[in-house]
Amino acid sequence: MSEILTCTWAPTVMSGPRLSGKSRTALSTLIPDLSGARLNEHLLSPVLRAEQLGIDYLLVAQRWWGTGDEIEGSSYDCLAMTSFYAARTERIKLVTAIHPGFFLPAPIAKWGATIDRITGGRWAINVTSGWHEAEFGMYGAELLEHDDRYARSREFIEILRGAWSSDEFTYRGRFYDVRGLSLEPRPTQPSLEIWQGGQSPAAIEMAAHHSDWMFLNGGPPEKIGRIIETVRKQADAAGRRVRFALYAIPLCRATDAEAESQINKMVESIDRETVARKRARTSGARGMWASSDDPLTLLDTNEGFASRLIGSPATILGRMREFHALGVDCFHLTLHDQLFNREVLPALR
């Protein structure tokens, strides 16, 4: 069996979601008026700790605007934060979330090649088609229909790959037009890793034909297994291989009973009005945050508790190995549970 990889969030959001009175530690809360050395320490110390713990990937997300209530709050800029972490880390690989429509692909190809060179090959991109529709108008980006956003992302990826692998590259598409592009500097290798999210048919088609990795919202093995099987069939037909990263929030206690008691209390404290607002705000997505009978999907914005890394260290490790056998090569984790960090993470190696 191959090695189980791990990923965590960069702590760049200014506030975390508050869907339950007991789950407010799902994402760290950042005091908005920090600046200078205090802000630098707040942004950097969790990342250095993740590197010490052996985490493989750091996802630098971009929330252009958020309430910090039913969804996460606004974040610090993804490009600035990637450069910040690139200069201060040594081993962890940086994955920058980039929204087509907010950025042009050729300049991002150049920026990414530069970061890749500076870090010695420690950079990858998460091409994020976007679901929070209010952000587009705020920042002057064109809001397309759901499937068209994925069509734009496919063109974005095609230009990235062409720019990185060709001496001169020309592309004429529906959304982008690049003529005679000669990229300098070139990255350390012809094709850098490309990640994506989403679970709709359009997202699955894009993953199967264009991306190297697919981020999955949390869920039980039967749900995750179905998604992986669907993507693999399409990727096999295209002669490609896609890898999968599953979002999961650990709740590790000495015994299964202790963990179950705590998660039950969290479910009891769910704020149903906030959850209803979350569903309204995420209506621009398809295939994610779908209606579910599992109340654990309501505890955080990306359904991390629904992966049920809940229980004793042995129970959680067994659950992770079950997902791994289905095809989950990487777990996208929060690192707030210290028992999990001490007892489970080392066992993954």
C-alpha cells in the first residue's frame, strides 16, 4: 500500500465558520486588526508546526469575501501568502488556490514558475472554478453559469500546461487568447501538479481530463468510493490517472465513547438558522453540500466531520486506512486535535 499523504489549511482566513456553538475551533480565528510582527507570527507559527508534524501539503485558499458566520470569513490574499510561506518554509509543498475569472492564466503561469523556482519545486496550483457567487461582482470578475465556469477552468489549465511545456505557445479558446507566449523563467519540470475541487458532473469531467488531484468534501466511505470510481472510469478512458484528497476534521479521544459523546453534544448545538443561511450562500455549487440525512455534514463548511475520523487513535487510523484502500491518497486535515497529532499522524508514515 502506498504512503498516506497529508494536507492542511494555511491559517489565512480572518474568521472561521460558526455553525455550532461547539465546533468553532474547526478553523482558527484571526483578529482582523493584527499587522506587522504580530500578524506574521499568527500566520506563520501554525505552518511551521505543520511542517514539524510532517504534513506534506499546505493549501493556501482564497476567500475573496466571507461572513465568518455561515461560511468562513474573508482571507488574506493567496498570492501574497504563498510568497510569504515560500520564504519561510523548507519542506512543505504549497498549493495555491487560483480562481479563473479573477486571474488570467498566462500571468499565473509565470508567477507559478517563479514560485516553483524559488522553492525548488515546492509549488502546485488548485484551480478553483468558484461557487460563492457574490464574490464575482464585488471584484469585477465575470460570473458564468456553473458548467461554463468549469469550461473556463479547463481552458485555464490547458494554457498553464502549454506555457510550462512549450518553447512558444499559442492558444485561441472561448475564454482566453494567448499568442506566441514564451515563458521565462520556466518551472523546474514541464508539468507542475494541478489540483481542483468540486463534485458535480462538470467537475468530475474536468478532473478526469485535466487535473492531477481532486479535493473531495468529507463523507462516508460508500459516498467517497462512488465518486472515486466515477472519476477513475473517465480518467482511464482518457489514459490518465487522478489522485484524491479527502477533507476530514479529526476528533480523537482516549476512547470511542468519549469521542462519540463530544460529537453528539456538537450536533445538539447546531444553529439551524445559520445552516439555512449557509445553504443559501453555497447555492452556486452543485454536487457539494447536498442535502444529507447525516447531521455531521452540518457542523462545518466542507463536511469534514462527515468523514468520521472520530474515536480513539486506533479507530481513526483504521478509518483512514479504509479510505486509503478506496483510493484516497491524501487527507486534507485540520490540526487542532493534539491527540490525533501525537498518536495518529506518526502512524501514517
